Amino acid sequence: MRAIAGKIKKITPPFFIILITLNIFSCSNSVSNKTSGKIVIENREMRLVFGSDGKAESLIHKASSQECLMRDANVAAFSIIQDMPYDNEIKLTYPAKPKTFDADTLYREENKLIVGFELTDYEAVIDVKITDDYIGFTLEKMRYKLAAIGDKRKTRIDEFVFLQLPVKERVHFGEWLNVMWDDEVAVNLLATDQFCRIDAKDRNGYEIFQAGGEREVKMEGVGAALITTAKDNLLDRIDRVEHDFNLPLGVESRRSKEYKNSYYSVRGKLSPQNIDEHIAYAKQAGFRQFVIYYMNFAKTMGHFLWRDRFPNGMEDLKEMTRKIRAAGMVPGFHIHYNKATINDPYVTPVPDGRLNLRRIFTLREELSKTANTIVVQENPQGCTLEEGRRRLKIGTEIISYENYTTEPPYKFLGCKRGVLNTTPATQKKCTMLGLLDIDFWPIFARFNQNTDIQNEVAERLANIIEECGFRFIYYDGAEDVNPPYWYNVTKAQLVVYNALKTKSIFAEGAQKSHYGWHLLTRGNAFDTFRPEDIKTATRRYPVEAIKMISNDFSSIDFGWIKMELPDEETIGIQPDMIEYVTSRAFAWNSIISIGGQLDFLNKHPRTDDNLEVIRRWEEVRANDILTEKEKASLKNEMQEHILLIDENGDFELQPYKQIKNVAGGNRSIRAFIFGRKNKTWVVYWHTSGSAKIELPVNAKNIKLYKKLGEEIPVQGNNNKVILPVNDRHYIEFDLPEQEVVNVLEGVKFV
């Protein structure tokens, strides 16, 4: 058959047809068909207008009369995507690459929207649920109409977009939540189930909001809700969607009183014997949440086999969480959940068949149980060569390899048989084997999310969580899933969430997708940074991240601050570093967390000062003490601040800056200068111990404090003053700022 040149013109009735059932719940929520051929769907807050050509022409926010769409964008409201054209006639015209079939006609018929598409023979029934708070769209079913002309057979659909809107740019765009908003109006296209793929395509002056489904995940029964409302009402509308569609209650979580509390996370060895010491440090820092890492008590991930220092297993862990609650803190649980440690029974000595395989190969010849070369049919090009990740699984044997060839005959070379205590075996020609999906650490084997292994692990985790009363979950390693990532990242988390009888108050995770907004309500935690880099890294990563995530009406965890000891290679974590990180987090309604490692906390000479900085900010955070103007000033990431307790016991925020060349640049002392009550003040301390310094200044010109309002006598005369250098102290100078800087730069250790 000769291909038809140019665009194929429609000579039969519309090939793709969408039937949208309209459920009308009140007189204020209506669907009307104007004589001009316009189709109007509206509720009390918005009016959505489609043209007869299948394009969305207008979306009006009624209260403000604002148009929310880019009206000349020429974007079809519905489309079908095939990875390549499958129809016999169509594939003769178009090349083998993804092809989109846009809507080109739209009309009403018996309270249904009938949408015709270019070139193909499907129709779909989409239910429309109209409420005062949102309009919901759900793909009910797909139907195929066999055309009378040509050699036709039913072809598959790879993706289906059941709502596509060119939403005009506003001040804020939240990519995670998929919301465009400013101080007046918010437009949100929100998935109503985990199977809906939500996306936004960036265009000049607008974003194309999309809701759809994928064949490999699910299409029929997939839905989304369109919200167009005043910005201040948005979370109320989302909350209604969450309740109506039985979603995790992300709005309630974000509104909980516990949401804004930072946490202490145990690092190092945890035991029934030292839990009280950890709790004491957490209380000293003013933390209201306390997190236990599963590795603290389990020596494997998957089956969670108990460590020897937990002789009573679950009872020991339950006693720990009882003590945490008795101390007035919320117990949290830091987990991995979508992979097994390579020492777990899921991996050794008999690897589970539900571990994920990233590549599949076929034996080209029989493999003896002692062979150290594996000959395969397929090219191994691109297989990992990273140490610890070069693992093949064939049957119940795991084999490591050193390298491979990329020209026929294809071979894996330098193979070691029966690694991880598995048993070597002879395998027949044409037997399938796979590249075992080992993570980047590399100490875990990832699960195949298309199997039920995740459900098994979720039940074990749920049992621990319920028994011990954990109310906060950190879903670590969330990225460790097989594609499609937009679906499986949250799907694995949701399996754990659904296994819980008592839902967590809030959660964090290492990776997120759109639907995960309802689940990972505090976003993510950033990993630790070196003390010397922590301020720069905070500006570069958490601060830039929260500028984005705040557009999604969410916060983040500014990071796991490692309470690192000073030594020859580092000055260790210092009070000003913690002050910087936690003040920036506070500015953006976010939190911090620290890694509570007893050998660090016990040995660090500035532990008391470090924890006091956190305690002050946690008190301010919990009680909303600072003004909005003060809070806004903290968003200037280049200006550092200190939170003081003044002479009356009240909190006082002051901008300050580091004197970088104290004592000629000696790293043993840190000092910061600020103005207060028409005097020049300096806060200073020793980074790693204690000493004394000599200041070339008249003793009459300074006052020394450890606690403001309680002056400490100083030793000195008209020419010099001797001061202690250990914990944080404050010096009040009756001198100009530059003169004080000169004095501090000239101090000597005595």
C-alpha cells in the first residue's frame, strides 16, 4: 500500500471519542451547552470552557473574575500517545517514534462530552464529579470502534491525557503539588489516586498542566481533581479531595502542632543501657521528637533480625519508646523499606526470586558450576563496573564479575561463583540470568516493585511501628525502586503506609513524586556536610530547595547535622554553624535534625553551647515568638543572626558577622560582632578546649557576660585585659566597631 503524502484527512466519523459522564450535585454546580458550541463546566468557584475543537478556552476564577488560562496557547485538552503508530494505515505514514493524537472535535450528547481525536478508532468514558470545592475527572473505560475501511485491528494506547490545560504563569509554581498561585488565586491539578501521572510542561508565559495514565501502570479508573480557588482556601480544598478520595491526609499533617518540631536522631550504638543518655541530650536541646534508626536495633534490612544488644527484642525497643514518650517527645522511626541488606535472608544463602534485575541475559552455552566466564546472547554494554555492584543472579546463585566484552561473543569475565554464601550450580544453555539491582552504597539489593515482596516487608515494619508506637516515619532510600519512578517511588511508601493501622502524624523521605505530597508532608532531609562547608552548603542546597518546596505549601528538613568533633582535620561543629542552619530553617517554616552520637556529644567541648543554640530556636519555633519582620530578615542567607536571651529572659534576634582574623587567624577561637543598645558586642568561644587571651584594651571599656545581665569580673588594667576562652561568652565594648575588630585581631593567647 502506498503511503498518503501529507496529513491524513478524516473521512470517517471521529476515531477517538471521549464520553464524559457529568454528575451534578447542586444547582450552583452545572454543565451547560451554549448555542455557540461552547461547553461550560462550572462550580461555585470556577468556570471551565471548552471549544468545539477539543481545546480548553477559558478557566475563570469567579470571585476575582481572573482568567487562569493562556487563551491563545492552542493546546488540546485531551490526547492519546502511542510509543509509535500502531494502526496499519497510520504507521505507513508516520515514523517509528512516539506519536500524539490530539482532540479535534468536542460536543455534548445526553450529558456526556464527546471528544473526537485525530486518526484513530478509540473512545473513552470519563466520569466528571462536580462539587463546590473541585471538579473531578476519572477515566471510566476505553472503548475501541473498528473502522469499516482498511485492514484494522485493535491497537494499544501507551499513554492517555484526560485533562490538559495551559495555565497562565503566576508568582509561584509548585512543581511537586502541581499548583500555580499568587496572593489571590491558586490553580491546582491534583491526582486523586496513586496511578494518575501528573505533569507540567514549561512554556513561555504558562505551564501545560497534564493529568493522565500509562498503560504499564493503569489507565482505566485513574482520576484527577481541578481546583481553582483563592490562595488562602487552597489547603481546605485539597483537604476535601483527600477525604473524598481516601488519600493520605497531607493537609491535616501539615496543620498538626507537631509538624514544626525538629528532632534528635540516634547515631552510633543504641542499647537499652544508653537510651537514657540519648534522651537527656535530646531534652537538653529542647527537641520534641526523637528518632530511632532501624539499624540501631536490626542487623539486617528485610527480616529485621535483632542485634545482640537487644536480648529481649521487641520488648527492649518498646521500653525505649515508652521512655521517649514519658520524656515528652514523639517517637519516630527512620527506615529503609524497599530493599534488603545483602546479609538478609532475602539475599543469602538463597536469594529471593523477587529481587529486582536491571538487565536480562540468555546463556549462549551451558554454564558449568565451576566456570569463571559466562557467555551470553545479549550485549552487556552499560552494565555497571562499580565495585560491589557487579552481581549476576541465575537461579538461586549470585555470581560476581570483573568485566565483560562488548563484541561477540559477549562474555562476563573474571566470574566468582556462589558469592554471598549462595550455591554454585550448572545451568543449561538458554537459561535466563539477570544483573542484580544492587544500590550505590553498595550494601542493599533492591526489590522488584511489581511483586509482593514490598507487602511482606511492609507488614513487618507495620508490626514494629504499631508495637512501639512510632508516630513519625522517615522513608530513607526512596529512590531505590525500579521504573517507572514517578509511580514506584510513592507506591513503595504507600504500601508501608497502608499497612499501618495508626497512621503517622507526618513523614519525610529521600525522594518524592506528585502523589507523595499527601504522604511525605515534611519533604526531605539533607545529608550531613563538613563543618567548614556547612554554611555554604546550606545556602546552595537546603535554602535553594525550600525556595522551591515552599511553593508546594510544604517544608523541608534542613539536614542531619553531624555533631562532629574538632581534630587536626576539622574545627568540628560550632555554635555559629548550628545557629546559621537552624535560623535559616526557621525562616522558611522548616526544621533541622541532628545525629545524636554519644561519643561525639560526650567528648565535644562545646556540646552544651551547641545544644543551647538548638534549644533556643526550638522554643521560638514552638511558640512563634519572633515577628514576621524578624522572620523575613532571616531569609537573607548572606546575613547571619544570633538568638540571644536578654537581661529580662526574653528572646532577642540580632544580626552579627564573624571576625575572621581573631588572634591572627588562630582557629582555636571564633568571634562574632554585633551592635546592641548603642554598644559594640562580641560573642566568642574556644573551638576545642579552653585557654586565656590578652586583649590590648583598657579594662574600663569592656564588660564580660556568660548570661546577659550577670556581669563577670575581669582581670586587667589600663593597657590590657585577661579573659577566659572556653564556653560562649559575651563582651560588651564601649568602643566603635572597627576598633573592637582591631582589638580582637590583636589578641594573644596566654
